[in-house]
Amino acid sequence: MAYVVTDSCRGCRYTECVTVCPVECFHLDAQMTYIDPENCIDCGGCAPMCPVSAIHPSWQMPADKIEWVAINRLRAAETPVVNAKLPPLPGADEQAKGLAS
């Protein structure tokens, strides 16, 4: 079991979650982050750090987000590790406000 980043991260790519991960299981591409389920230790520290609530435990995934378990596994294998906070993508704050409403 692992934590999973969902599509709410796409276009935002806040990386506060990365700064609390003790095992460097986050990966990223140009649009979002992903969690490597092979490295995730289920500590859960990342989920409350996400300002757009994009991170969920795999065993509690909403039904409409279950596909993100496989997407994270695939994309984590294809993308580089990120272990430091980066600036969010342009427009992230506006997108986050839209997700909150």
C-alpha cells in the first residue's frame, strides 16, 4: 500500500509534500508529482501538506480516482526523483482556489 497523487495536482505541482517525505519517493514531470509505491512507507506526512488535497492513501481512494494508483506506479518509474521544494506552476494558486470552491 502507498499514498497516491491524483489529478488535482496536475497544473499546480506544489511540492510542499516532497519536503516532508523521509524516503524520497516523489517523482515529477512538467505537470505534476507522483509517488513511487515501491518506496513509499505509508507515513502519511505528505497528505496534509498538499494545498489541493491531491494525495490520498491507496486503500481509501475515491472510486473516481482509483486509476491514479496505476498512473503513479507507471509515471514514478519514468520520471526523476524530486527531493526539494520547487516553485508551483504558473496559475497554480488560481487552480487551487477553484478546487477549494
